[in-house]
Amino acid sequence: MLERFLEVFSNSKVVAVCGAGLSTASGIPDYRGENGVWVKDPRALAGAHIKNYLADVEIRKNAWRDRLSSPYRGARPNIAHYALDVLVQQGLLDLIVTQNVDGLQRMAGTASKKIVEIHGNINSSLCLSCGHTEPMENTLIRVEEGEEDPRCLIEVDGSICGGVIKSTAISFGQKIDPELIRNVQYSLERCDLILVLGSSLTVNPVASIVVKWVRMGKELGIVNLQPTRYDHLAQYLFHEDVGEILCLLADTLVEF
Ligand code: OAD
Ligand code: ZN
């Protein structure tokens, strides 16, 4: 299967669809894998809903406290991100659609127009009242200095906004920018092969969009350490580490 996969990959328009498994080697745990954060602590899932975040100051305080010592802070891209970037640079990959909010694919150097961060990212913080954004580190410094639930300091109509602040990552219950979804649909419509890397394919819209295009005839490759619910739809299935498969692709197909 591997040889056939390499051949098809090099002769197809390919879109990569990435999930948390891409960043586990950077020290960021996934959500639903063997050591997933929601497998170990299902309560964390409640804080991931925007309604709870807005309504409950304790959930916000917890979120900010966790963020200070979070593995996201200071994380670096790993070999899988760099291999993906090489494949993009060589024209072997059309687009990287990532559900990850860690910003590591961009940090690996991938050009903005070749990547869609469909769930946003945690590199900035956003005021949910006035829409002001600023670098996440600025907000984290305020938390480090003792503000447990930092609020927006922007002056609006002569008074301080005071709105609740959150990262620019999408929470459950928040709307994804329709422009991002259009971008993804546009690329998937034009590709031949969808390569799902380190995602359990349980979260919409990505899961449903991928399945829609596969049912419409696109080929599907899946790389995941564990089985996923759509393994039966895949022509190319590797229960392997994403870094290994991506390095194999880059080593075999890229002329340095
Ligand atoms: P999941 O945690 O659901 O799935 C990650 C998958 O990666 C699991 O199936 C693991 O088996 C697999 N995996 C882990 N390490 C791997 C490795 N080194 N090589 C290969 N596979 C590996 O994460 P996602 O599918 O990305 O949303 O989850 C989708 C969304 O759910 C996330 O973007 C997040 C969450 O709600 C938001 O943050 C909005
Ligand atoms: Zn504000």
C-alpha cells in the first residue's frame, strides 16, 4: 500500500487536514488520544464551551491559570510540521487545513495563504465585547502579575470597556468565520486526495466536510496511531506516527 500511496501522492492535488496528533511530539497533549486532556479530565470539556466561559468567572480564572503553565507556552514545531512545510514549498501539497490552535504550523514557516487555521489560534487574545485583539503574551503577563480574570482595558466612548477576554481560538458554541470554511471547501473540491493527519475526525465542520468530499469521490488517506471512525472510507490507512509518514513522504518525494 505504501508504494501505491507514494505514487498517488506525488501525482495528485493533495490537501492535508491536520489534528492534535500533529503537535503531540511538541509536548502538547491531544484531546481524545490515549493521553488526551479530555480523556484524563472530562471536566475541562465544560470550560471549552463559550456559554460557560462567559457565565462562570471560576471557569475563566481556571482557564487563565492553566494557560500560564500550559504546554502551548513556549512550544516549538516538530519534525511533522517542518516536513509538511517542505511538501507545501515543493508544490506537493496544495493546502494545510489545521484544527490546531497552537500556531505551530505557521511557526514552522508555512505561508499564510497555504494554511487555514479553521479553529483560530491562541496567539492573540480577544475582547468579547469590543473586539479588540492583542498578543496573548500581553494578557498572560497581566495574569502573572495577579489579575485572575483580566478584562479589556480599551477606552470605548469615554469609559473603559471591561469586556471578558478570551483567546482567538474558537470555543464550542462560537461561529467559525464562513470565509475560512469557503476556502476549505474550494480547495477540497479541486483536490484528488485528502490526507487526514492525527485527527480523530470527531469534530465538525472538518469531519463532515471531509466525509462529504470523500463520498463525492475524493480519495482519502488517514494517518493516526489509533483507529478513527472513518478508517473504512480510507484507501490509504496508516496506524503510524504522523512524523514518520511525513518524513518518509518528504525524503522520498522531495529533491533537495
Ligand atoms: P483528537 O484529540 O480528537 O484526535 C487526535 C488524534 O491524533 C487521536 O486520534 C490520536 O490517536 C492521534 N495521534 C496522537 N498523536 C499522534 C501521532 N504522533 N501520530 C499519529 N496520530 C497521533 O484531536 P482533533 O481531531 O484535532 O477544537 O480534535 C478536533 C478538535 O477537537 C480540536 O481542534 C479542538 C477539539 O475540540 C478546538 O479547539 C475548537
Ligand atoms: Zn473591549
